[in-house]
Amino acid sequence: ASQAKVISPTEMDEEFAEMYLNHFYGLTETIPMTKMKISRDSLKEKIQEMQKFFGLNVTGQLDTSTLEVMHKPRCGVPDVHHYS
Amino acid sequence: TFQGRPVWKKHEITYRINNYTPDMKKEDVDYAIQKAFQVWSDVTPLKFRRVHAGEADIMISFANGAHGDFNPFDGKDGILAHAYEPGPGIGGDAHFDEAETWSKNQQGRNLFLVAVHELGHSLGLGHSNDRKAIMYPNYGYLDPNTFHLSSDDIRGIQSLYGGPEKHQPMPNPDRPKPAVCDPNLSFDAVTTLGDKIIFFKDGVFWWKFPETSKTGISSISSLWPTLPSGIQAAYEIEARKQVFLFKDDKYWLLSNLRLQPNYPKSIYSLGFPKYVKKIDGAVFNPLLYKTYFFVNSWYWRYDERNQRMDPGYPRQITKNFPGIGPKIDAVFYFKRNYYFFQGSTQLQYDVMLHRVTKRLRSSNWFGC
């Protein structure tokens, strides 16, 4: 993986990443229904999971290479969890 | 594989193309889907049968946005398609996002490549993190003519269904399957291809380095996915690095091992009369720079320099090739000899002496 450039992701990036991680990595499945907000930790964990899958630098941060991979056209089947 | 390793419990699986994308001709969609299934059937015991009505195991459709499965498409780019693991109802079904621009080439999204991936899901494969695998989740264009499954894809699918039954292709094995030594084996077509001799039979070909004992077997579709199985004649013009392949009334050109665009072409463009429906064998003579085509008990001669059929043909094989015919299966040229294949027999024919000099078994090249 290319060197991940550290950036400050925009609100849009974060929102997109949450949707991506929710669809392909079951982000919200691990969060109890009573807690509405996604914690920083579970987000970091899922980013790491995704980075590991794609062979990226595992930083847990939304760096440029991670966002770049997230924006690539792809199959809609989740990478690590089932369709619900 | 998916969690729980869901698989089809049978080996004959039906599919139905529910609707078509307006981006492509219907026959191109049919062909892309059929070739995508063939990629998987070549490495497994699975057989796929298309149905045109009722519920098939794998229902294929193109859809926009929300399409009734709680997994709506997202418009152009992003998600291109999805498919469901083997099972009843929606299980096995493959959906393609109509908002994409589908094509049979590198424009937009190549339907064949996406279909190979989605059908992998339909058969029980999950996503691979191997970038070389077709089951890698992100789209990347590959030339469909040179496309082949990665070892990861093959390992995955064969862990679910096992390898192909006999006479089916195996991916890059070190030596030919014993079937090549079957005393009754006949070949569909034989040609040189660079430094190898290629023996076609159904969906596979054996290759052999003539000077060594090195041999191998590959599926036609693993190297050239858009080429049909059952090649009936083939010849090489070595100086041009060209190989022509014939099936029924069509022919394809391989140049530097790559299938050339704008093929297949009609054999009638070479000058054959309409009553010729297929070619039994073809051989290029580099000393004359002419190609002989064998059709039933007759042969034609084609001038490769002038690109036209020589006048005065067809002629009878038995009259002008003593000891050969009346009908042949295949023929190739090697070191000033033609090698004619008739069933399980092979005849070495000296080009200069114009006579049969050796009678061999067809499988003789494999040391059987």
C-alpha cells in the first residue's frame, strides 16, 4: 500500500465512510440499539478491519488511501458480514 | 466462502436472464453471461443450463435504485452489482445496477468481468482480499480475452464443489491428464503455436514442446474466455505470429497469443462456397506460403500473400495426398512434414516426397 497521507477528513468524508463501513463491514451491527451514536472506537476498529482487508496501512484513520479505496467502484456484497 | 459455506446441493444449475440493459445488444449480454458461467464450469463439476421461463436457480436482472431486495442501488459508480449466496428464492440471484454503463469492452463497466464476480457469489464465494482474484471486491478492467481465474478463485470454488470431471480442463497442471493416452482419443484440431504444438479437444487443449517431454493442459476459456470450445481446425503462420482458429462457419485470429478484435469472421470471406459449413483441418505450408483447408473428402488452397483462394479447387484429398483421407480430423506442419490425424491414427507426410513416411498413434507426441 502506498504511504497513507494524514489528512483531516471532512464531515462529508466521515459520513461517507460511516455508510461504507456500515454496508460492507457491519459497523452498526456491533453497536447496541440503545446507543444511537457510533463511538470513535468502533469506527476506528472498523476502519482498521477494512484497511487490513484491502492491504492498506492499518492506522484506523481516514487517510487518503483509505478514502480512495472506499470511493472505488465495487460489488455491493459486504466484505465481512452478511446482508441482513 | 460465505459464513456457513452455503453451496448448491446439485451440479446442474439453471439460470435465467430476466431482463436486458439497453446499453448492450441482447446477444452480447447473453454471450457475456454464458462466458461468465463457463469460467466457473471449467474448473468445477458444475453445469449451467439457461431457461427462458419460470423460476431458475440463478435469476439475473438489471435494476435501478430500490429493486425489492432491501439493498437498493446507488446510481452511477459506487456499487455496480450484487448477488446472493446459494439458496432458495432470492438465493443465487445476481442484480446489476442499470445506472452503470455496461459494455462488452473497456468502456464503462465490462459486463463479463462483473458477471464472473457476481456469479462467484451466486455459487458461494465471498470476497477475496487477493488483488489478483476476480472475487476481490473492487472493479478493475482486465482484458476479457486473456482473463483467467486466479489460483485463489480456483482454490475457493474447488473447496466448495471439487475439481472438474474428466475431460474437463485443469488449471495449469504440470502434465497432461491420462486421458491424452486413451488409445481411442482423437483430436479436434492441431497446430503449432510458437515453440509448442497445441492439440485441441472439446473445451481444452494440450500443449507440448516438441523437443522435450514437457507437456500441459489448459482450458480454452482460461486463456481466451470469448473463444468457443470445440475448435475444429487451426493453423499458424509463424512468421507473422498469427494463429487462425475455426469453428463451424466462423474463424478467429490470435496474434501474439491475443484474440484480435473484429473477430469472429465468416469463412465465406476467405472464398469458400456456401455449401461448406465447417473446416475439418487446416495447415499452412511456409515453403509455398499457402494454406490447405480440408473439408470432408476435398481440399482448398488459399494464397496467404494475395489473400485469396487459388483457382482450380476443391480437389480430392485421396488423389493429391496419397495415403491420406478420404476425411481427416486435424493436420499441422512441422519440420517439412504434415502430420494428419484420422481418429486415433496419425500419418507423417513428407512435404517434399509427397508421401506418407510414418504411421503413428495420434497420442504419439505425448510418449503414450
